[in-house]
Amino acid sequence: MAKAAFARATLTYNAVEIGIFSLTLDETWSEHDVSDTETTVTESEFLGGKRVYSISFDTWKDAGTADLTLNLATTYEVIITIVSATSGDDTLYTGNLILFNKQITGSIDGMVQLSYSGKITGALAETQPA
């Protein structure tokens, strides 16, 4: 099976498309240790808990534009499009995003980079467009 090549990606947030150059989507399930006196001495027992989707991405600062707002009471739909190097192999992820962290870095003779991270609230849908 061919591997998906990361040619480029865009993130649409609050109906504004943003070019991004790195992306991390993390799906994690919490776990609950339910080991008790009935559990075999050298073993543990666990149950799955809540699923959490974390996201982080990097973009360049566009001159004269405002940064994305953190910790909004209203979440905005986010559409992440990962464009494959192979035509027709793109992937879309859709969910509601709340941003919690922003880091700004830059240097003389360099570009200003914005790094954001946050959480997807509710479900994250994955689709391959036709």
C-alpha cells in the first residue's frame, strides 16, 4: 500500500483558510486502573475512559493580520486538509477547535512563526474526498 505523502496542509478556522507547515493531531484515551484484590498479583486491569483530541500546528505570521484568539467561549469548526503528493489522496479532518496556547518566535532576517495548540471538542471526522 502506498504511503501518504505530506505535500502541504491548510487549516480552515472560523471560515478563514490558513497555510500551515507542520501539524500534529493526537488521539488519546484516558485509562482507569480497576485493579483490586481479585486481580492476579503481577497484573493490572484497566478500562478505557474519555477520548481527547489534541492538535498543534505552525504557521507563518502574515503582516498586518491579527493572531488567532485563544480560549474562546465559542468553538469554531476547523477543517484540516492534508494535501497528498498523489492526486486524489487528500484527507480531511473536521471538528470543533478551541485554542489554548500560542508561541511566537522570530529572529532578525527571519520570518515570524506562530505555533498554536488546542483541543478538538466532541468528535473528529476523517474523510477522503472523492
